[in-house]
Amino acid sequence: MLRPAEVVERTGLSRSQIYQMIKDGVFPPFIKLSERASAMPEAWLDAFIALRVESTTSTNETPALGGQKHA
């Protein structure tokens, strides 16, 4: 289980970006562990990242090249 700070660190997104993406339904939600603690299963974050990588590579774009198409 990953706490919100760990999710921020692993994704490079800000906490507010993550919560907005959760609200928009495009990011896996946190699970309430107690009244004051939330966490996300690591597998959920790994799957989200894998899908983002797959969607980027399936459009034939190279992020390191500024999104330029490559042959």
C-alpha cells in the first residue's frame, strides 16, 4: 500500500493534480484505511503507469523527443 506522499513521489504529479485526476475518474482512488489514513494498492498505481506508457507508445510518440513522431 502506498500513502499519498509516496504516490506523489513515484508519479511526479502534485498532490492536487492527483486528487483532481481521481475526481475526474482518470486516476486510481485511494482507499480509506482509517478516519485519517488513506493508501493506494501499489498494483493499482503500477497498472495506471503501465497504461499511460502503453498509450504513449501506441501513438508512436517519443516523450524524450518532445512528442515528435518517429519512423
